[in-house]
Amino acid sequence: MSKIAQLGKKDLKSKDKNPINFDWLFYTLVTIFLVVAFFVTLYPFIYISAVSLSGYWAVQRGDVFLWPVDFTLEGYSVVLRQAGLLRAYYNTLWYTIVGTTLSVIATAIAAYPLSRKEFVIRRPLNFFIAFTMFFSGGMIPGYLNIVRLGLLNSRWVMIIPGLVGTFNIMIVRSAYSAVPDELTESAKIDGANDLMIFARVAVHLIKPTLAVIALFIAVGQWNNFFTPLLYISNRDLQPMSVLLRRVLLQGSAEMLQEFDGPDRDLVSLQIRYVTIMVATLPILASYPFIQRFFIKGVMLGAVKG
């Protein structure tokens, strides 16, 4: 055996005895980063929750950090007694449920023909739909359009203008494209028409994607304050997000009529945090029920082989 081969064998043996493995370092750094990101992301919510349950003098002294100090539910008692809060909650639930349902149905219907190869004009339509992501008519033409359609100070102004989103159509279209053609062909052989294939095959196979789209739309509807701020001046139709904005920016004088004296400003500060918690908890609580669809729904249609 040549000396070069012997030296090569020695090098391989030395590498086997002392392998250089950086995997542990990589995973350690990733773990540290994720833990830090987790606490940085979660801390504001923990702090707001702790302040909302703490006594207002403890909040004023800066004693609250991660858990409540001088535990009290007085702030929640003041906020939940307001008639305007229940009305705003009802409006938000109505906009979220009705808007999400209609938007998911419209998105599923609009995206299906755009994914079919036999649909002749799908490429021009895809171009025009994508065009709207980069160019729009602007705020003033949009406002004039809403006025002429008679949607001003109407519940439907929260539903119809944003019924179908371009980004959602593209995601659902990709999910439809991942459905094997053999399934639709076999359904046609069995006598199914296009409507039956859409309802019983295509939609059934992309349910995880539709669930994720529904979550995106629901969160957007729940947090939407700009649309009602522009188009809804009637307080009986305004959602929770507008009430939250009014409390945060204009103070909470309407909720503090029973408080007088030096404690009024401190209670006002606590009520702002309580209102944030009341507005956030319902949509936050709904996430665990859709979490199992989240990863699968986002990845569906992303890879085609």
C-alpha cells in the first residue's frame, strides 16, 4: 500500500475519533433565540394582564412586573358594566362571524376556476387580480364609491368592500392546484359535474387551507378599526376596536362617572389595560381550536412534485 493511501487512512481514523460536530452549537443558539423571542413577544401581554388585575396604586408605584399586585377585579367590573361595551362586542362578533363566513365562501369560489387549466382566460384574470395588490384607486375614490353604493353607516360596509382578498385567492388557488387531476377525472367518469367536483372533492381536500384563511380573515375583521372609523359614525354600529381606540386615545371619562377625586386618573389608566384585555381575549382563545390546521394549511400547495 502506498504511503499516500496510508496517510489518508490515518486522517480518516483521526476524523472518526475526533469528529467536529457543530449541530449542538447550532441547536443551542436556535433554542436560545427562540426562548428570548418567546419572552419578548409574550411579555407585553403578560404585563397588560398583570396591570389589569392589580390595584391602581401598585400600578402607579411601578410594582407590577409579571404578576398582579394587590389583586382586584374593580377595573373589569367598571368596564363590563358599560352598555356600550356589550353593543360593541355584539357588533364585532357580527362582523367577524358574518364577514369571515361570506369571505371564505367567496374566496373558495373565486379561486377554483383560476386553478383549472381548462379555464381559457385564467391567465388574464390572474394578472388583473394580482394587479390590484400593487395599485388601487385611493382613499377618496373609495369613499365616494361607498357613499354612492349606499353603504355609509351600514353594517355591510364592513363586509362587502373586503369580501375577497387577492392574497387569500392566491393561497387557495395554489391549494386547488395541488389537488391531483386524477381525482377530478375519476369524479367526472362517475358522472359528477363541475359543481359537484368543486363542492365534494376540491373544497373537501383543501379544508386545512380554508381553516387558516378563515383565521386570517377573522383576526383581520376583529382588529379592523380603520374601516369603521372612516365609514361608520353611528356608535350603535361601531365595533370593539373603535371603542378600544376611543378609550386609549381620548381617555375613559364615560366609564368613570362614579369616580371622583385623585384616584380618577389612576383608575382611568387601569381601565385602558382592562379594555385591551377584554378586546383581545376572545380572538386569542379561538386560536387553539384552529392551530392543528395551521401548519398543514399553510404548506398545502407550496410544494408540487
